[in-house]
Amino acid sequence: MILAQSTEEPFFRPEWVGRNLDRIWEQLVEHAYLTGLAIAIGLLISIPAGVFAYRHRRAYPPITWFAGFLYTIPSLALFAFLTAYTGLTTLTAEIGLVSYTLLILIRNVVAGLEGVPPDTREAARGMGYTSRQMLWRVELPLAFPVILAGIRVATVTIIGLVTVTSLIGKGGLGAFILQGIQRFFSTPIVVGAVLSVLLAVAADLGLLGLQRVLTPWSREKKWA
Amino acid sequence: MGVVAEALVWLTDAANWSGTAGIPNRVYEHVRISVFTVMCAAALAIPVGMAIGHTGKGRFLVVTLSNVGRAIPSFAILGLALPIAIKLNLGLGFWPTFIALFALAIPPILTNTYIGVAGVDRDLVEAARGMGMGNRQILRRLEMRLAAPVVMVGLRTASVEVVATATLAAIVAGGGLGRYIIDGFAVRDDARILGGAILVAILAIFTELFMGGVERLARPRTSS
């Protein structure tokens, strides 16, 4: 173990990567898992909250105010606060991470629903759709591209925040960054930083691809 | 006794309000590095953003910086700043934190300055030219004033991010309010962790509200 990085220590030692491939893969998987879980739970909260805010306009400002309040609290402070109740657990990490998805996701759910053309709504009503049927078969599918745009922003944000959870014993790739800082050894820092950026870029492009496949009509709009 | 009650006892204990490790000094350290960094970042990013917005040259740089800036986690930036500071013989604490916060503050200020200046109505610029204003006058008397509110949004985003991330400075042996959280983790002192988390949250929300107020002042008054 290298305890102090001298000025001669190179930024990056490739041989370290070779020795730690298994751990790197494990942390990468954990990083993706913590992110995916946070986005999934975030959506389970944000879709009903967004639909509610869309139908009851007066509820929208207090909902965004609360989500904005959570979003403003620095991540380390929020995780620190939660450890007092839920300890150094995945639950603590997830509560914190989910809190940061809400503002982005709820805003996009509401914006997506607002973008549904009134004519389409009228037509659905004329065909005898109940408001529940209209929500699931008309409004949410048409709002989907905007919601997915929110999912992309939230995913990139959460991948960054997962690194901070290394301070409460989780962290995915962030664990390498923390390890590197504590040992003054830059190679794991570079590995953790580069891989988390690559993960964010890959997730963003993957979600963009998903949007193209699932909503071909939004792609055609560009040429129309 | 609940943890929150313990934290309140910690927050109101006179012993925690004096000396180097006291709350006033930690708040001062936190605010000092945040203000210093945002000012340095603004001194670089505002002129560069204005030049790019005015001439339209170097747009690619702005777009790339803001995209890459969003994908790199601030924790990773802090991690990478540490070996850089050591390489440059700048030591621990202040300088690695400064490098990280500086890198973090540049993209939002640069992007917003560029958008603000580039978004000024070209007809107004033509009119000013027709009135005989030179490039420098157009920039100073027209573009700078009309762009001010957008620039302020960038400064607000940067300030809130910097205050939040300055909490992480404690990991690289810096001062500021993060010390309470990191040191509290080390000795498992929940009251101190929670007390520190509460202080950081208050400071972040205060920054958001304060910069929001400054931003409103920068909005041009519509006079007849």
C-alpha cells in the first residue's frame, strides 16, 4: 500500500487496474444498481405526484417547493442526517438519492402532461374514455418523451451523487475515489472518476436510444 | 433522548461556539472559500463568456464544457484535484478544495454568460451600431446589461453548488462545516454529524435565497 503520494507518483498506474478488475466490475455493477433503484423508486413517487399536481394546479407550487428544498440540501448533509436514523445502509443511500430525483422527475411529468394536445384529449373523451383510461392510454404515452428526458437528466445526476455515498460505506465507483483520497493514491481516483463519467454517458445514450425505439413518432417530428 | 434533541443540545452548547473548531469559525471558513472561488471563477468565466457570446467564436468550447461539466461528479472533481494539488506542491486543505470548486463553478457561469450575451436581440445590436456605438460600447452599454439577469442565474447555480461541495472539503483536510460531518463520522458522534448537517443545509438554503434576491435586483426595470 502506498501511504503518501510523492510528487513523482504518476497519476495513473495501469497495473493497478489489472490487479483490481474483479472489484472494479463489482463496484460498477453496484453503482448501476444504486442508480437504477433510485430512478425506479423516484418514478413510482413522481408519476402519481406529477399527475396529482397536473389535475390540482394549486398543489403544484407546494410540491415543487418541497422537492426544490430537498434538492438544495447538500448531498453529504442529507446522507449524514439520514445516518442518524437508518445507519450506514443501502436504505440511507436510497432515501437520499431518491430525494434528489423528485424535482427533476415531477417537473417533467407535469410538463409532459401539459404538452398533450387538447384535441387529442377531446377525441379520447368523445370515444368514451374514462379519465383513468385516458391517463394510461393517451396522456402518459404522449407525455413519455418528456418524462424520459427527465429520466435522462435525473440518471446523470444520480450517477454523480452515488459517488458521495462512499462516505456512508456504499458509493459504487465512488469507493475508489474515497480510497484514493484517503491513501493519497491517484490511480483509484482516476479509475473511479473516469468510469463514473463513462457510466453516465453510456446511460444517457442508452436512454436516448430507448426513447427512439419506444416513441418513433417523436423522432419523425424533427422532419415534419 | 432523540438524535435531533441531542443535535440541538450540540448546536446550543457554548463550547461549540468558540475557537478554531467553533461554529462561527467553521461558517467563516466555509463562506470564505466559497466566495473566493466563485469570484475567481466569475473573473475568468464572465469575460470569456461575453467574448464568445459577442463574437460567436468558440461556441463549441462552451457546449462541450457544460456537457462534460454535468457528467463529472463533483466528488470525482475533488478527488482529482487532490493529486493535482500535491503535484503542484500546494499541500492539503485549501488549494485542492479551491481547484475542485473552481472547476465546478466555471461551466454554469460561462454557459449562462454566453447564452445571455448571444441571446441579445440582433436588431438592438444593429440599432446600437446605427447610433454609432463601437464594439466595446455595444458590449458595455447594451449586451452586458441585457445579459445581466441570465449571468446572475449562472452565478446562483454556481454559488449553490460551490457551497454544497465545499462541505466535501473536509475529506481533503480542509475546513468548513463539512468538518463536523466527517469528524463526527470518524468518532461516531451522531449529535455532531446531525448538527453539522443542519448547519450546512441552512447555509445552502440561505445561499439560494440570497442569490435569488440579488438576481431579482439585476433584472432590468421596464421603464417608459
